[in-house]
Amino acid sequence: MFSRRIKVEYQNGGQWRLCEVKWLDSFSMRNFTNDAIFDDTIPVSDGTMEIGARVPLEELKTSLEDWLRRKSYIGKEDQIRLTQDGAPLS
């Protein structure tokens, strides 16, 4: 089910940092109950998620960024990036 391992980082003050696992867990748990499209996401560690093949990457990026802002984990100007094997996914 979890066929892709991705790195999740956020940019703050010009530096890229790993998203904390508790942030990713908060997003995943919310979406297990409210949005079936993200059921195939699971946090593994700081900055690492495993996702299924059917998870749309651009929607994941947009929804995750929105969620992290609403929870005040990242600022309104901060961005996230998703990478797999060092290559940007979105």
C-alpha cells in the first residue's frame, strides 16, 4: 500500500528543515477521518512519510501546506517541498 517514501521539508528563514513527525501525524490522522484520498499516508519519522501510489502529489503538497499553516506549525510565507530520492515531486 505505501509504495513511495518521501521527504517532507519546510522553508523557514531561507533554510529547509524537516517537518516534525508529530506535524505529519496530525495531518495523517485528520485525513484518515475526513478525506479518503489521503488514507494512504503514514508518517515514519521527522521529514519522512510513506504514501500510496494513488495519492496525488500536488494535492498532498497543497493540503499539507494548508494544514500546517492552520495549525501554526509553519508561517504563512513558509513553503513545503516533497522529494523522493533527492528529486522534487511537485
